[in-house]
Amino acid sequence: MAAGRWVTGVAATGVLVATGAWVRWPAGVDGPLWEEVRPVIEARLAAQAQGTGYGSARPELGARWFCRARALDLDERGGLVRAGVATLCVEYGARDGALVECGADAVPQEVRLRRGPDGGYRVVSREEAPDGAGSAAWRRDHFGLLTDPDRPDPAAQAALETAARSHFGLPADAHVAEC
């Protein structure tokens, strides 16, 4: 009887690990391509967000936006890359040795990029779900029924805090406070 439970437990663990790996990295994402386009997408998101948060009204904080994108799907055809991404952008500043969070936005988006003459990519268009009633239909049409673009990504939040602490010259364990 104990061996049967052990086998069942191992099988269940295997199913959970496989499911976690499948959810964590979408099947249609080309890893090397994603590593090329991700920094371009994140830089564009941060540049577009600059000056839009509460922190921009408080110059003493030196606030700026930090963004992270998670690939939901990625497709390249004829030199055009379509990236379905879940994004997290957070506006951070610094005050009295602490990192202060002034605003945040998490939005699924479809970003299109084209390779330039220098070999690097540039964003040529960006679309996000409309506010209100059309949002659910847009998400379903762009990401399908099984993809959850709103799934929280604790690793993204941690990476953004680390980048912000580094930017502001704060220690790795600096407290995060509200703006």
C-alpha cells in the first residue's frame, strides 16, 4: 500500500512540474529572438511612461519608470516580429535611503518590431486592450483562451526593484515605501 502511494505522489509531482514549466515559458516563444527584442520593448515602454506618474510631480524624488515584459507569444514573418507581452511598469524614486514606489501599470500588449539596417530591432507599433467592455474580447482575440496575460509575475517585480535600487545607488536591501 505504501509503495502505491509513493508512485502516485511521484506521478503527481511530475505532472505539477511539467505543468509549471509549460505555464512559465510559452511554447511559441523563440528564446534567442526574445532576448533580442525584449530590451527594445522594455526601453520603449519606459520611455513612453516617463513623466506620466505621480513621481514626476515630485522632482526631489528623481522618479523614473522601470519596465519588464513577459513573452506570451512571439512570431517572426517577413522581417516583422509580433510579440504578445504582459508588461509591468513601476515608477520608482528615492527618498531618505529608501526606494519609493510612486505608480505602477500592468498591461498586456501586442508589440510589432522590425529589424533596422543596423541589425537591431525597433518598435513600429504597439497596441493594448481598450478600457471597459471591449477589454476581454481584445485579450481573447490577441492571446487566446488559455493564456492569462494578467497572471502576476513576482520575479518581474523583484527585478524592477533591483534595477531601481541600482539606478538610485541604494543598497540591495533598501526598504520600499509608498510615494
